[in-house]
Amino acid sequence: MGHSCRAPRLLDEGTEKVLDILQEKACVNTLFLAKFTYGNGIASRQLKGYPLPDHGVQAYDENFHGGNYATPHSQYYKNTVIQDTKAPDHGNLDILETVIPVARKRGVKGRRKNSFTELVESCSSIAELLCQGSSGGKRSIAGRA
């Protein structure tokens, strides 16, 4: 059983506590971490105007920025349009360094959840090319519109 996790929930409530709840109440054995996103519906506490969950900090992320919630390794992006992606929302947080050791201890697997939107500078130069050579249009890094 998998569950999508946002950095603020893990930080607000503590990774150990969140994993306790997920394993005890829902038998979760896989986490889908919101690691790279500019979508505040994916990585913030909650979209403004929607009810806040009944746990954690009861506030909306007014200054959400987004980006990479892990440590970007710029050497792999040096010849691409993808530059300066570190998310400033939680300081130097590396969500993978924070969650993986705790999850591994419990036998919980991790998966990446990525989202790339028009908010990224130069995003229009990233496009999908179909095998036949025609353009599939603008796409996210994960390959989904």
C-alpha cells in the first residue's frame, strides 16, 4: 500500500510519527515522496481555500515556492535548461536524507513523485518527442502532462 507524502507534513509532525500512523492505520509499505515540484497542491500543506487536515500545523503555505526538496546535483544538469532548482521553502532540507533512513529501518520503500510546471524558467523548451519524430507537446519531467 502506498501513500503520497509532502515535506511539510513530515517536518511538522516528525517522520517517525507520520510513518507510525501510516503503518498502523493503513498498512503503508511504500512512500511516494514529493521530491521535485513547483505545484503547491503537491508539496505544500494544503491549497488555499481547501480545508486543512485534522493534524499538523493548521496554516496554509502563503509563500510557497517549490523546486527540488532533495539535494540537486548540478553536474548532471550542466548542459540542460534545468538550473538552480533547490526549493527554498524548508532551508537546506533534503527530503531523501530525512526520510530514507527512517523508512528503511521499517522496511518501507520509497518512490519519487515529480512535477514540473510552467512556473519553471525555460520550461517551454522541454517537450516530448514521439518515436515517429513528431512533437507530443509540453510535458512534465515525469512524462505526464
